[in-house]
Amino acid sequence: MADPALKSPHMPGPQPVEKNTLRPVPTSQTAAPPLLSTSRYEIGDPIFKLAVLACALTILALLGLIVYELMFRSAMSWHAFGFKFFVGSNWDPVQEQFGALPFIYGTLVSSLLALLMAVPLAVGVAVFTTEMCPPILRGPLSFFTELLAAIPSVIYGLWAIFVLVPILRTYVQPFLARTLGWTSLFQGPPYGYGMLAAGIILAIMIVPIISSITREVLTAVPRHQREAALALGATRWEMIRVAVLRNGRAGIVGAVILGLGRALGETMAVTMVIGNRPEIAKSLFAPGYTMASVLANEFSEATGDVYLSALIEIGLALFLVTIVVNALARFLLWTVTRGQSMRANLA
Amino acid sequence: MTGVATLTVILVLAPLIAIFGYLVYRGIGSINWAFLTQTPKPVGEPGGGMANAIVGSAFILTIASVVGVPLGIGAGIYLAEFGRNRFGDSIRFTADVLNGVPSIVIGIVAYSIVVLQQRHFSALAGGVALAIMMIPTISRTTEEMLLLVPQALREAAYGLGIPRWRTALSITLRTATSGVLTGVMLAFARVAGETAPLLFTAFGNQFWNLRTDQPTAALPLQIFSYAISPYDEWHRQAWAGALVLIVLIVSAVAAVRFAVRRGSFGTP
């Protein structure tokens, strides 16, 4: 940012100015003779630049380190099982047979279930706050959303165990089984714990993320688009549909995908309610298992190198999927806001 | 349609209010002096508390901040002052990508670079895991805050012959202090409640520990293991722990909001 200013013809370059005003500028080491501090000024900038560059390079190095460690430590499992690892559904640490399909299935189903519930709600909330919310409510509403993002997932899990699961077990699941049991999605004993509980708690967790980013996207829609729609005689709802939602389409999809990325990697709350059984069941009442929760439950107890390596391979798969999903989301959001700084990184 | 939109707001707010309300209700009912001052008792014995976990969390978070905050701020300075180019963009993108990496995967990495070298679970490994999560967030917010500082301020400093490094540290960073601190506190609040990356790094401990190379208790870990236990007494303590955790996090965030609002940092 500062570069062009320094190079512009109106600005004096830094070097000559420094030499003229060496003495008046105090340094922390005033005891040093002035001549020495001349050289210190000249090396100060390169040293500073190197130091902050090193910090910035840490970020690149971290990503490299993650990729390297995951690939290096999962190599044994990759050699032993190859691609079969991702299509096999037998997870047997005792026989050292590892197939990750039940976990992949559980991760996908619970996340999609969460999106199904969260997206309409989140978009609705975003539309409400940008288009029809009385200004008095806007502040508290955004503060509340911020607060929600700050609740640790272990607390969501705690609440789910003691409130959500009993409610599901006694009221919701018997009701669903009675009314929609024929679809085979809602069959079997109502444990409470299971895929449905995981989907609901995930939905509660990702609504704030999706709605806050959608809100930013909708706010970025130019005012004159709205005014044009209204001038053409559109009602408020038609204006929202034609001018706001259609213009923000790509950004909303980006927000949804970002929420998906969050749901895929969510660990604690899901682990606490999904039931943790590595099986693929059709019914949403049945217990399942996700990639993140198998890591949480079994990693510190994994005995044997192949077992550990298989778990790390699950971690690698999870990592790659979330990278792709997040990159896609960032790209979509970027096309909407044109590189404008998004607060999305805080969500 | 207005009704539908309003309904979604109610549907979204309901569980959130329920979570907060129930948390406060159960937490206040379970918290007491012993909880805040004692270590866990064995199963079946009543009483005991999470004092070691509260201190352990603070310890791990201190390690994480010592490692993560300077690196994050340094990277933010680089992005704001030198990073207006392709290379800067690639770092920015990498930071955003790192932000989306599931925390449990970060735990695996901390496990393999610290635990496997030290040969046992440790507070250091937990701190490193949390630091890895803090760095991208802090660097991006620091950059945003530094960019808000008017260019004229920098130019004035250069005009006085102040070298660039001095300008960046004493003028730009100084001006943006409260904004940068907000970013740091938000990152801090975010990792304070993290459980997944600590499961196989800090691991948890029933006793006091303030050594970096030993397993250490952490509040979120303790809440997790008590919540999935079958004992009512432990459930009670899990709620009390959750209340303590949320109060710590919310007060950190609120303190920052308050400080920023009162601070001298005017948005240009």
C-alpha cells in the first residue's frame, strides 16, 4: 500500500530524508554513536520487512505442514487399502480392516440434513434483517448472532444431550414415525441419539454463519436495483425476490457452501449426539458416525500403526473435502463482493 | 411474506434463547465455591470441581497466545504494508483456507509435530494446536485494521524522515491498536472453547499441572468427558463448567466491544 506513495514523484524517497534528520529522531539505543545509527536506519527496514515476511510465510508453511504431515502419516493405510478404503464399509480395528464409507456417509448425510433445515431459515433471517427489520432491532439482532458464533461447540453438544435428544425421543420421533413412517426415512426405535439429532444441532450451529454472510451479500446489492424494481411497481416481496435475492444469488450460494464446510468439519456437538455406530442405515433415527467424530473418539486410543494411519487418512480426506468446499465458497463470495474484504473469516 | 420472514427469525432465535436460558439455569444451580477451587473427585464421591481445568485452560491459552499472536500480527503487518500484490493475495487466500480447516485436523497435525516428538501428550501440543488456529484469523483482522489507518498518516511519518519499520510499528499499528486487539480477542474467544484439537494434544488431566511437557486439563475437555459420562453429579458439573466457559468467552468479547467503542480509534 505504501509503495506507490513512496515512488510517486511528489514524495521524497525515504533515504535522503533519513540522512538529513538522523539526530532528531530518537531511538531506543540513544547511547550508540550517530554514525552507527546511520547504518542501523539503513538496515532497519530490510530487517523489519524480513521479520514480517517470515510471519506471513508461516501461514504458507502451516498449510504445507498440514498437507505433508497428513499425507506422510497416512501413507501406510493408503498402501494397505488403496482406494478400497473409501468404498469399504467394514471398520474393524481388531482385524485391522478399515473401510471409511460409513463415516463418509454419516458426514455427508448429517451435513446435508443440516443444510436442508438451515438454509431457508438463514436466508429468511438475512432478508428480514436487511430489508424489513426496524432499525432498533438491527443492533441487538446482529449482537446476538455474534454471540452465537462464540458459543463453543461442546456447549451445543451438552445442550443437545440434555434437551434436544429427550425432546426428540419423547415427542418428535414418535410423531414422525406415525405420520411419515412409510417413507422408511423415519423408522425404527426412537433412541433420540442418531442422524436426526446430529442434523438438527448442526443446523442450529450453522444458521448464524450462513445468515450473517448472506446479510453482507444482500447489503452489497446496490440500492438503485431495489429502487428500480419498486419504481416498476413491484411490491416489497417482489422487489426482494427480483432485485435482492437474484442479484445476490452467487453470494448466497457461497454462504451456503461455507456453512456446509463448517458442518462437514464440526466435531464435538455431532460426536455427542450422533450415536457413534459405524453403520449405514436408511432411517434417520438410526445412530451413525462421522469422519470427525471417529477421529475424536478413537484417535487417542488407536493401537497399532495401521489403525492410526487409517484414522489420519480419514483426517486427510476430511481436510481435502473442506479445502475444496471452502475454496469454492470463497470464489463465489469473491465474485459477488469483488474482493471487498469480507468478515467471513471471523465467522 | 413478511410474516414468513418474521417466522424464520423466531424459529432461529428460539433454540438459541433456549440454549442460553437452559445453560444459565442449570449452570447457576450447579456452581459453587468447591467447583471453582477443587480438583475432580473420583466417581461416586460428591463434591470436587474443575479448578485445575480452569487454570489448565488459561495455561494452554497463554501458550497459544504467546506463539500465535505475534506471528498473526506480523503476518497482518506484512499483508497490509507489503502485501498489495500477487504474493500477498496467495497468503491471504491461504489464510482463509486455513480458517476453514476442521479443528480436529489441526489436532492431528499438532499431535504429529509435537506429541510424537515429545512422546507424550502435553500442554505445549495443545497450545500449538490452538495457535495454528489463531494465526490466520489474527492476520486477516490485523490487515483489515491497518488498512483503515489513513495513508496520509504514513506519508506524514515518512515526510518526517521516520523509517518505514518505525512508521509501521509506532504510527500505523499504534493507531490501529484497538482494532487489532479486537481481532486478537475474537480469535482468542474462538479457540478458548475449542475441544476437538485438545483431545489428543493436551489430553486432559485429573490433577494440577503447570508443566508444558505434561498432559493438562482444559475446561472444554472436562465438559465433554463429564457430559458423556453416566453420572448425574458429573452432568451437574458439566453444566457448571459450561457456564464458567461461556461467561469467560462472552465477557472477553464484550470487554473488547466496550473498549473499542470507547477507544480513540476513529474509523476514517
